[in-house]
Amino acid sequence: MNIVNKIIRKLDRNIAHFASVKSKILSFETPVVSFTFDDCPRSAITVGSTILMDRGVSGTFYLCGGLTNGFENELPCQTEDDLAYLVENGHELASHLYNHKRCEELTKDELALEIELSKNYTNSITRNHEQLSFSYPFGSINLRAKKMISEQFLTGRGINPGINVGKLDLSCLKANALYEGQILKRDIASLIDKTVQRQGWLIFYTHDVQTSPSPYGVTPTTLEYAVDYAIQKNCKISSVSEVMNSFQ
Ligand SMILES: [Zn+2]
């Protein structure tokens, strides 16, 4: 890509982050925390979902149908049995496009096809046709993608950190990386404390959950700490769709 195209893409990305495409003022009766997992590495399902279920709560799993029985970042992704297991246990299955492509690198038609394939695949597993939640692969966003996602999904979740409070950007919800090498327990506690003070909605995202995680994953101990700290601070822990459906 030449320098001019790079500058245009960066401008488009920045405009997308600030553009109000699907915004809504929502006020929460209690502070809320959501735990989300991108790409569905198997350890997110076998270990991550178990940590949530042990505490009686559920998470959101943003999956790519094209990664079923495949690998991403050298980690094995979901099987169809894994996805059925998540549904049976009350977790949310959500879209991360079908082939884990960057929205910025897709034409309008290519993105439309990715969305259609992803929705069809995910709905075939969940066996319902409720609007799905979505997260942008690699956090890649531009204005066209943001508009399309706002029309096709209940919410879009990005990777811009912060707490969702007041006027929420529903097509690019703020979310915070729960990556072992990038966040300390005191940072997690501070984010949750601020969510309580501001009565907002905090979303964490991660990938694998294992003792020696990838640079994009977390250890079971840190995930347990985050969930337990949120519970201790009387936050409600809900999947992304549960939060949105509570306003329907
Ligand atoms: Zn991803």
C-alpha cells in the first residue's frame, strides 16, 4: 500500500471512531461488566467459560465460522461441539466475520458477503434468528464498515479502551484488552472501580485462557481475579446481548 492510501485509511479509521452512527443514551441500574472472547480459541471455551459458569455468569464468544476446526495465531479454534456446548450453557455466540478479515481491506460487497456467511453460520448453531453482537476482527474499522455493522448487528465492539457510559456508541463499543502481559491486577481493579463510580458498562476482551497464554490471552488466575473482583464490587456480569436485551 502506498503512503497516500495509508494516510487515507488512517483518516477513515479516525473518522469512524468519532462518527455517531448508532448511538444511544443508556443508564444502568447497576454497574455491568462483560467478559468477551475473540476467535474462540478452544481454551477460551474449556477454561474461560468454566470460570464464568462456576460463578453463575455467562460470556460472549465472537467466532468466525471459517475457523471451525481450524487455527488462528497457532491456537486451535472451536469445534461445532464446542459451540453447541456454549449455547447449552447459556453463553452468547456472536459474529467476528466468517473468515477473520480486516474490514478495512474488504470492498462493500466482500464485507456484505462476510456478514451474511457469518450470520447464517452462527444462527445455524444457535437455532434462532435474533440479532447478533459483533466484534471487529483486529479492531479494523472504517466508516463504511461501521455503518454496515450498525445496520446488520445489535452492537459492534471495537478495541478502543474505556468505559461505556452515558451516550454509548453501539456500533463501536469500548472494550479493554485482558492480555496477560499488558494489564496488571491493579489496572483491572482500577477499571472496575471506575465502572462502579460511573455506573457504567465495562467490557473486557481476550483470546486464549491458559497458564502460558499467547500475547493476546490471559491466565486462568487473572481471569478469575477479574471476575471475582467485579462480583465483590457488586457489578452485574452479563454477556453483551444480555446487557442490550435488558433495555428492550
Ligand atoms: Zn480476532
